[in-house]
Amino acid sequence: MDYQYQKGDETPGKVWLVSVIVGREIHRDAALELSELATSCGFQVAGLTEAKRDRPDPKTFLGSGKIEEIKSEALANGAKALIFDVALSPAQQRNIEKAVGIEVLDRTNLILEIFRQRAKTREGRLQVELARLTHLSTRLVRGWTHLERQRGGLSKTGGPGEKQIELDRRMIATRVKALREQLKKLERQRNTQRKSRQRGEVLTVALVGYTNAGKSTLFNRLTRGGVYAADQLFATLDTTARRCFVGGDVEVVLSDTVGFIRGLPHQLIEAFKSTLDEAAQADLLLHVVDSSTPAREEQMTEVNKVLEEIGAKDIPQLLVFNKIDLEGRSPFITCAEDGTPKAVGISAANGEGIDLLKDAIRQIAEKEPEEPQEAPDNEDWLAEFER
């Protein structure tokens, strides 16, 4: 089912987490990240099962025996839903629900629900609704009787002889078309604003990075912009742009963007395309990295994957290793052979290294434009960071 608890609910209920390793693809801190995602969504985590499969079972992903084991643990601890840290097919999701008797969410459901809760602007809400309906349209099957609560503002009219699934598909297609038209209008407005900034010949800088790497905290530190920032995944979704002085008389336009994450649903990338264009159209990307997590290299790789998908892989990057205070490290700056700043170590929380970062941005802004370049190699700069 496509789970959604109502905003008025004070307690969404307990959930049981299922973290799965498939084949040799191991993600560091996967269980912790899943727990943080569930908590960010407002759920109470009752417990977690870690499982490993060489390949997914076509019916239940984990096999009937493991599902029975999970059911026993989940129900014994009062869980009202299971959350899987993988993308389940519609059939797998239905089969698991039938076997355990409680609702089942997969990673895509969970992230879509977090985005639904966090979107504040009109554009953000439209983007999330488009993503959720696009996802839902792929899961319409016979017997999908609970769709009623998912319709929102959809029309409920239809011919008396029309099958429910056909009506559902038609209503979703109509709403998706309307959402795309509204988003195109907002995208044109955004492009007009972007062209106005470009005419002013001001360097445009976009903050990108894994969710909870500290982008919004850094944005506020650089611009005093007052953007909502919290120690949680996807604390902010809506793009904000502010002017920022980085030294001397040099001014740049800085944009804060939505955080990326492993397995970011394709529907969200597509729906947020106009917002993510802030990164694709920028002159410089500040790739913010949580230096305190052992999974930083994997997170950097995931961010670069998304940047490639939105057409931003060739935009120059300045790596910003944030949260160095948690490692007990001092601020630092690393430059390429030609003197161009390539990596800066800072703490956005306490301001350490911010002057170094501003100076690095100023140096890049004052340089003559160069040919597009690929994103920095993770291993090279991580080696520098770990020295």
C-alpha cells in the first residue's frame, strides 16, 4: 500500500525496519540511515531486522521463511507497518502485506512521504504531488481498494459501467497533466529570474550534497538567510537564493538545493527537475560533504550520480568537507597544481574555516572562465582530506 498518515495524527505508530544487503552491494550505515529516514517521517522505530540475499525473491524479496520471522518480531513489538530499505515491486509489496497482515512501505514510499511532509512552497508541493502520483500510477492493480484516501483533490466522477482501475488511471493521468502544466509555468518564471542574474554577470553558486551534510546550515552561515536547518534528513526541500559577499567587492548568488540520497526515487528527480536546474545552470557547485561519517566516499559518489543525471556533472566543483569539528580537525584548504582551490575543510556549525571558504570562492570568481571539467575524483581528494 502507498502509506500516508494524516497530518493531525500525533502518533503515526510504531514501525519495524528491514535493512537488506543484496549480493555484494554493501552500504555503510544503511541501517542507521533507514532509522533516521523513518524518524524524520515521524515514525516510532520499534526495531530492525538485517537481512542478506544473493538475489531478490520474486514473490516477497526475502523469501517466505524470513518474512515469517520478521512478522513475528514486528507484531511482538507492536509495529503497525514494515519499512523495507529497498524498492519493492507492486507484487512483492502486496504479497508481503498479505503474509504479515500490516502495511508495508519500501524506500521509495518512505522518501516520497518525507518530501510530502516537508515541501512548503507551492512549487515544492506540486513537485511532490507529481512524483507521488507518477509512482502510484505504476502500482494500480485489480483490488486496489484503498486508493480513495490517496486521491486528494481528484475528481470522483465516472461512468456507471467504468471499472474502478480504469477510472483511477484516467483521473491520475488528468491530474498529472495539470501538474506538469503548472510546473512548466513556474519553471519559466524561474528561468526569467535566472537570466536576470546572469545578465548581471554575477557568479552563481549552488550548494549540493548528501542529505544532512549541512548545506542549509552553511547557507545560513554565508548569507544570514534564515533557511530552516535541522539535524535530520531532508530538513528543507525548497530552493532558496541569496546574494553573498565573499571578500573585497566580489559578490555571488548562492542557492541552497534539495539534498540527495542513495536510491533517490527517479520520480522525484524528474519532478524536481526545475528546482535541480539551479545546480545544472550554476557556474560553481559547492559539494558539501559530511566529513564525520565513514560513508563519506559513498555519499560523494551518490551525489555525483545525481549530478550526472540532471546534466550537471561537468560544472566545476569545490569540495567542502563540513563538520570537521566533530573530527577534532583544523580548517584547511587544498589547491590544484594551477592554484585553483579544490577542497576546503570547515565547520558550518561554529564558523571555523568560513573565511577560507569565502576566499576560495572569491579566487574562483575572479578567474577567467575555463572549459567545463569533470567532477573531482573522490579518491584523490579523500586522500588529501585523510592526511
